[in-house]
Amino acid sequence: MALNVEITALCAQARVGRKTYHNARAGICEPTRDTVQRLHAALSRFTLRDRGDGRPLEAHFCYLSAIVIASLQLGAEPTAVMAHDPGRKATGSKEWLEASRVRRLALWIANGLMGQSQAELGRAAGMSRQAVRTAVMECDADEDFALGAIRDKLERYFRPWK
């Protein structure tokens, strides 16, 4: 997929000087790791914007961040969780069920701790608002001691003033 991105816009989005960009491209100087990461993130934002699927970027990145946090807390692999389509409802698959447990915690994090609306999260996750609401309520109502301890720990991290 070819992106039609002007170098000036890319550098502005990445907060990298045009001269730094051109020097790195010409091989005059080696770019720092931070510069490369910022350029990569800026390109990702342009890619998401040009995708045209209408997903709000903030909700999308909050959802992905929450998936990573939830995966690490529950001992799952984030890429495996993202690979399981929430709309498939493959309840007979052990992997899908584990991914849905991680996804419920991730939606609870993104909605309750990061402040994203359920409608925006639904669009970001490819789910309906009602499915997000149900997932958040199920996570809240889950009486599993280990999950409750994880929720308490995350609330302390995200809301240290409480």
C-alpha cells in the first residue's frame, strides 16, 4: 500500500527536523533510535488515517494498549489475543475463550480506567457498543479472586489518588 505522505507532514507529525530526515536518508548521519521510533509511529498514524475505516485513533490505541496490559496481567500473548476475532464467537475453542477473557479485561481497562466511551471502543475493536457494555459488566461482576486482585492492582496504578 503506497501512502501519499509529504515529507514535511511526516516530519511534523514525528517531531523530526526535515534536515535530520534528509541527512538520515542520504546516509550523512545515522538516525538515533528515538528518531526512527518517532518516524515509525508517525507513519503508523498516517496508515491508520488513510485506511478509511473511520476508527478513532485514540480509542484504537487505547484498546491496543489495554490488550497488551490485560495480556501481560493474565499471562497471555497479546498477538494471539488480537488474532482471535471477537465476532466469531468460537466458544468451543479453548484459545478463543482465553482471548475473550483477556479482551473483557482489556475493555474494562480502556473504558473504566482510560475513559474511552463504549461506542468508540466498539468501533476500535470491531464490536457493537452493546457487546462492549456486556464485556465490561461481565468483567466487573466476575468474582474470580485472581481477576479481582488484578483489577484492584490496575486501579491503584491508574488512580493512585484514590
